[in-house]
Amino acid sequence: MTATNMDVPATEQTTTTFPWRKATWILIAGLLAFRILYTAFVPLDLVHDEAYYWDWSRQLDWGYYSKPPMIAWIIALSTSVFGDTELAVRLPAAVLGTLGLVFVFLLAERMFDAKCGFFAVLLSALTPGNAALGLLMTIDAPFLFFWVAALYFFWRALEEDANTWVWFPLTTLAIGLGLLSKQTTFGFLALGGLFILISRKDRGQLVRPGLWICAIAALAFLTPVIIWNAQHDWITAQHTSEHFQAEPFGPVKRISLALEFIGGLFGVVSPVTFFLFASLSFTGLLSIRSLNRREQYLLCFSAIPLTLILILSLKQRIELNWPAPVFPAGIILCVGWALQKASIPFPLAAGSFHLRRAVVAGAIFTLATYALPFALGMFGLVGSKVDPIVRLRGWEQLGQIVGAEIEKAGVEDALIITTGGRVSTAELAFYLPNQPRVYAWKGDDQVMSQYDVWGGPTQVAGRTAVLVTPVYQNVPPELAAAFSSVTKIGRVTVAINETRKHEFDLYRADNFAYWPGPQGQQTMVANRPGDPKAR
């Protein structure tokens, strides 16, 4: 194919004998079925964030301490249908993480052809990061689903065909729902605007109402979230800003962290795929102004944000999930180049053999990711020093033991109050029998989690409580003073490995009088008219 027809959608160019589109739908359907079955049988407790977001879903709102509300809404929908189980919490991740590949295929097919779409889906699925995305229910599952949907809808809107009036509203919807999922979706608006400025053909959109209406309408989705934040001292904005504060590292440490981050990406994406993506990103950015608009579009949503993240990694520690939205467009670009549908200056010759190598390497890394939880059990390595998922273990057992101790003490209907932070609070809330409301207390006035936003219980004057404290911490005097008496029930221990264990002391506290606050403040917990009865 010559460069002169490279902006003509492949659906109007050629047809192939192999049914790539049908093969893609079979691949996605099979992957979805596999991921649902895998989720049902994987021997892992909920990750801390999963339990934390599940607890959010029991108190639906327009905003939360660190994130917009979409994650809580989705988990609430799933658990209302399937019950408060691990499978119900994680099922949306399997569905959203897999169905997002539909938009990867549609965009690659629209830009190039169905064969490119198939390999873009295959390479995307064969990354450990995408495997984790389809297993763990974190904010990245809905965020990336809406991101890649917006990526496709926006491209269709810019084609200015007879259906443009459909694609701009769909773009608005996808961006708006993405903003309700994760703050990073703001980046889509910036990157989309950058593409409009770079692409000569699309600059005319700047004087047309569709683009501006789309952006303003998408931002309007945040109206209730903004109102919630205004009512809570802009706590989400404060938390988000903390992610971009430079850490006090020297130049050697900064370079070391950046190299560590880049090395981690080779593992998360798989080595061959990330090498192709990083290399094409570098050469593509050097010649971006002379490329066709398809390549410019994909580079704007992949290479440019990845470069910005790499620069940021020299300033602070970066989590490996941060660049997740750059890879859908980046993988499509790699596939288009390898199959000689996209023209990017590159020292290596294009060819499908690059894809074969990427598929083999990706399959090895991804299969190892899926096999890891089961292989550790088969070889007796669960909880050992070589168990990389050790921090996911022991929480269900801890909840069962704590529940048994509470029952033995005869205080099954007691309030549960923890002093160990949001991790143990969320895990106990999910894994204690009957999943009671668990309250978190700490002695300072700094808001560190949603539990601090919610505060303590009301309508509980005179109630008995069970205090759960880490073994390294005594019952804080301010908390003990809120009760007429505090008596130790016992100590519970769940050994994970030789050096790691969950260990807490349990106390019975009688005649609850007030919720102790920072600097000696006291919130009375006497029964008040209209208060819901706390569990």
C-alpha cells in the first residue's frame, strides 16, 4: 500500500480471505468467558483497594476521599445482583477489561483493517497489565474502558461523515463517564486538543461548535462531584495534588527510579511489545508533523503522554498503572507499522515477524501471570519469600478468626472500631461474618481516607464495642476514655510467611459515650431523632 492512500479506511480499500473480524469476536468472547471463570476460582483474597471500594459501595455518594464515584456505583450494581462476594466485586473488572478490547479492534479496523484490529486485540490481551486489569476491580477497569471508547468515538466524530451527530454525543458520554471514574480522564481533553492543533485537516474543528460543546458537556458530568468536594473542603483535589509533589531525592536516586519504572513497564506490557512501542514512539515523535493524521492521532494518545510520564518519573516515584491509557493507541500503532499499514520512519524493517515475536513473548508473560496463584500453591510456596502476591493473603482467615473471637466473647452485636488504618478496616469490613460496618479511628485531624470523611457512629450511646488494634499499638487513651471500661479479649495471629503476619489485639469496650476526635474534641453519640441505626 502506498503512502498516498494511507488515510483511506481499510473497510473501503481491500478485503481479505481470512475472516479476521469473526476471529476477533471469537477471541474476545473466549477471553471474557475465561476471565469470568478464572475470577471465580482464583485463590486470592481481595486486594486492599478492592475491599476499600466495596465499602464505598455500601454508602453511595457523589464523591469520595480520593476518587470520583464510578467505582462504588459499579460495585454496588454488581453486588446488588450477585451478592457481597469476591466474585461479585471482581466481575465488573473481567467484563469491562475485556469489552474495552472491542473498541481497540474497532479503532484499529477503522484506521487500517480487520487484520490489524485482530492483532491489536491479541497483543493487548497478551500483556500482564491487561490480565491484571481483567482480574482486580480497581478504578482502572472502568477508567480504561471509557478511555478507549472515547478514543474510538472521537476518531469517528472527526471523520465528519453523515453520522457525526451521533459520534460527538457518544464521545461526550464516554469522556464524562471516564471523568466520573478517574481524574486522569482530564488528559483525554488535553491530548485531543493537541491533536486538533497538530493535524492540519482537523484544525477547522476549533471554529465549529461540536468540539466545544463536546468538551463542555463532558466536564458538566463533574458538577455533582464538584459540589460534593465543595462541601468536603475539596478533599479529592487536595489528595490528587499530593501525587505531583516532588520527593526529596538526589539526581542519582531520581535516575534510578526512572530506570526502575521503565524496567517495570517491560514486565507489565511484555518485553517485545514495549520495545516496539517505545522505539516507534521515539522515532514517531521526531517526525510527527510530517506523518499522516492517523499516526498523529495515535502518537498524541500514546507517545506524547508516555514521554510526559517518563519525565515525571525523574521527579517522583511513578506507579506502573499510571501509563495504562497510553498503551491501547500505542499497540494499534505498533501493529499498523508491523503490517505495513502505518508509515513511520524506523531503522528496522517492518514485517509481521515482529508481531509473532511479540505474541510469543506476551503469551509467556501473561500465562505466567495467570498461572502464578495456582503454581505457588502446587509447589508449596504460598506465603514464602518468593510469593509476590503475599500481601493479598490471609485476610479472609483473619476475618474468620476475629469473628470467632468476638462470638466467643459474647459480643456479636458490638460495634467494630479499628485503629490500624484503612487497610485492616476495609478487609475486616468485608471478611468479618455478616460484613458489619467497621469504623476507623485515629488521633489527629488529618484526613487520610474515606473512613476519616465518614467519621464515627451515631445513635449508639451505651453500646458495647470491639476495638481492633495492631499488636504494636496499645488502645489510644483518647479512645479508651470514650468507654466506661476496656478489657482485653485476646490476640489473633495469621501467619503469612516467616516474616509477615496479620496480628491484632482485641478489646471489649463497654458503655460507649462519645466519638473521640482530634485535639480533645468529642462528638456525642447519643441517640438523635432521624439518625439511621448503626450496625
